Amino acid sequence: MKLDVTQALRRPGESFPFKAEVSISPQEVGTDQINFEPVSLTGTYSAMDGTIELNGALQTTVHATCAMCLKSVDHPMDIDFRENFRKDAVETEDEAFHYEGNEVSLDQMTLTLLMLNIPMRFLCRDDCTGSEVLKPYQMNSKSSCQEDTQRPFEALKRLLEEDEEV
């Protein structure tokens, strides 16, 4: 899906509303496949000094499998975003997306936002005890390890704080 930003390029500094729907193909995450319902994007775009800025919100539902009991999980996602697009952007090095002409592609931005915001593992409910078949495997894993994998950057933050204390 491409968004025509001609108006913003002609009138720098002025914001313009947009609505878009993006379809994302199924994604492999580890050994699991996750599926996304059509992604709804709403917000505004503006241009200044050759940079296109999109501000808005993204909404969709992810369909995955519970890590504990293997049941189907429907996980709603609501993500606020503020992203920049530049003609000279190198996406692997810059914190901006590349665009050409008078259009910005919403596909890569949408996929990036979704993948950066999905949980490390999906649970059908917070207190899921898992299936009988998986219980022997779950008993071998530490509960603190399970908490850390749900939010891996929290574990990293704790490690850095411990290093600072030493």
C-alpha cells in the first residue's frame, strides 16, 4: 500500500489526515506461524525539509498459538507510531524508512511496527497452566526464565542495572 504525500510536499509544515488498510502476509516467528487481520492505519502526515513524518495509530488482531496449551490465541494490537521517511534513508542503518517520488510505502513500516511489538510468546490467558502433554517440559523450565522471555528487554535492563551497582 502506498500513500500519496504530494499535498505535504507542496505545502511543507502542514498536516494532512490519512486512513489506510494494509494486508500483511503470514509471518514465521521461531517455529510458529502468526497471521494478521487487515491492519488499519489512521493519522496524519506532513513534510519538512524533504522528510515525511507520519503520526498515527495502527490496529489489528494477531492470530497465534498459546505457548502453554497450544490453543488458538487472538491478540489485539493497538500501536501508536511516529515514523519518518527520507529519500536518502538507508533502512538498515537509519531510523527512517526510504521513499521515492511522491509516495511512501506503508507495507514495510507496518510489518516493522508489528514485529517489534508482538509478545515473545502468546498466551490464551495469563493463568494458563498448559496442556497435560506439555507439563513435563514446563516443569523443567524455571518460572523466572518464563517471565524474562515475555519481556526480554526487562531482563537486559536488570542485568545492566546490576552491572552499574558493581
